[in-house]
Amino acid sequence: MRDINLRHLFALSVIADAGSLSAAAERVHVSQSALTQALRKIEKSAATPLFERTGFGVAQTEAGRLLINRSKRALALLLKAEREIFPRGSTGAGNDPLSRHLTASQLRAFIAIVETGGYSLAARKLGLAQPTVYRAAKELEARFAIQFFRRSSKGVVPSDAARLLARYAELAFAEIRQGFEEVSELQGNMRSRISVGSLPLARAELLPQAVTLLLASYPDARVNILDGPYTEQLHALRYGQIDWIIGALRDPVPTADIVQRHLFEEPLTIVVRTGHPLLGIQAPGPESLAQLEWVVPREHTPTRDLFTAFFARAGVATPRRIIECSSLVATRGLLQSSDRAALLSPAQIRRDVQAKQLAILGAPLPDTSRAIGVTVRADWVPTLVQAEFSRIVHALGTRDSD
């Protein structure tokens, strides 16, 4: 992302509200020449004019409207962080909003410290000297009159206030990045970022199909797919590091700042290797299934809970000979090389079944349907390319439910 001065973004918003450079300069207490220079820097980064002169001052161009809207959203996030850190209006950062005093460099250093848990690790991640990162942290602590970090034997431990500020700062940077992406889209450069978290029940078919269809229309879009546990993906979503989670929805919704959008239901089936001894039995009962060795996800995941509930409803002890595995590739390999079984959706192993490497044992298990859908931030506004990706995912998902 472009290295934008947050004060310049604030000035950009003031120019739009004031309608003239001279009036805006008075409001932000800088000279008109300094404000003009700040505007030129942002316009250079945007590679297009953001204002046009009129007989009464200046008016926003369409590019200016897009970037100013994102700038206001970003600055509002920083103000929200301040209000949540000081909910009762304590002195904290003073009467001026955070955007008037914080720099992008300080915030990037701050985020890196929270993420890595150490000044040296943060400096290495950013390619900066350790004293530079340390100084940025101390400057923010002085600005807020609050201790954000405490030392421990393993590094530094961020406070709840530090994590909160880091989250809102990352979300603010995401808004600014999207603003420049929207300006680029306006110029015909469709290189917006598609950063999506992929859960097991969407990895095999839904997500690959959606990405392929998007790139057929927008080949320059930058696609980044995050694989990993739901908790890690939820963190990445709430911090603005990804913009979607596609896969099994959670009930209840784990946090109030996300929205889940249902697409379709996917049942779970018992999957074994081709030639498995139980394939000759028309409907193996829970007692027979309990004698098998299983490959299952880690505890407290939805599929693992359904696995446990299936045997509990049948009054049969849950199998003890299990391998915990969250990798579909590894699970497929374990199934193909043994008489183990796994609880998977048909979509996950459709190609393996067609290739006669794996087989589905009996009908889908009752009461194991999973709600599959998309999870996004509650207040997220997509760019044009991101909106098209969302449309494609929805179209594919609802088609599968027909």
C-alpha cells in the first residue's frame, strides 16, 4: 500500500467539506501552499486529479469522491478506537482526533509489535532498526498516556487496549488501500485484492470455481487464499487482513462485528478407500462404525462435534483409535492407505470417488448437514472487483442449493 500521510488524508476530507483550499487551510491551521503541496502528493499517489477548480472553489472528481469516502471511513475507525480505549471521555489523546497526531509509520510499527510480541521481531518484519520500532511504541504510549505493552520473559505482552488499537489501525489501512484500488478501477486497472479465507467444505469446489470465474473477467485481480483453522481466519477477517471466510458457518455467530450469509446445506458422509471391507454391507450400523479407526478434525470443530454426536445419539462409545488431522490432502492419503474412515462432504472427495480412489459408505449421515456460506465484516464495503467476486460466490452457492 502507498505510504500515505494520515494528516494529508484528514486535510483531503476537510478540503471536500470546505469546498475551497483557503477555507480548508484555515480549518486545519496550515498555509494554503502547504495544503496544496499535501494535495499534490496524494494526487500523485492516486495518479489522477481528486479535485477540479470551479468558479466557487474546488469540487471533487469521481476519483476524489471515492478516495475521500474511504479516507473518512479510515479516520472514523481511528476515532472509534480512541473512544473505545477511553469510553468515559478521559483525557487520553486529548481533544483532537487520533488522525491529527498519529502517523502511518507509527501505526505500522505498533501493529507489528502486537502481532509478533517483540520489538526486535517487529523490526525484522518491517525491515527497520529495533530502536525505531521501540520509539514508535513509546510515542504512542506517551500520546495516549497509557501503557500498551509490558515486558515478559518471552518478549512483550500487548494490553487489551493495544490489541484494540492495532485492529482498528489495520482496518483503517484496509480502507485506504481499497480507496486507491477503487481509483485504479475507475481508470480501468482492475487489480483489486481478493483475499479470502477458505474452510474445508469450500476448498474443493466452491472457492476454486469462484476464483476461476473471477479471473476470467478480471485477470489482473490479485488473489490471496488463506488456509488454516477458523479461529485464525476469524482473527484475520476482523483485522482486515482478509475480506471473506468461505465455508461452514458458525452457530451462534462468534462476534457481533461479522455477518454470516447462508448459501446452501452440505451433508456429511462416511468416506473410506475403494475396496474397504464395509462397502459390501448395505447399511453398516453405529456398532460396526465404532470399531473402525478414524481420521477426524481437531476437537471443538463443527465436524468433530457432529462425529461425537452421531455415536452419542446411537448410545455407542465414541471411537478411541483416531488420528486428528485438519489437512484434506493428508486425510485422503490416510484413507487410501488403510481401512480408516473419515466424515467428509461429498464435494470434498468428488474427484477421488470418480477416480475410484475413495468411496462413500452408505447414505449421508442424518442430522449432519452443515450450513455453508460467506462471512464478512458487518460494515465492509467492497470495491467493484470484490463485489463481483461476492456475486460469483453467491451465484455458485445458490446454484448448488437448487
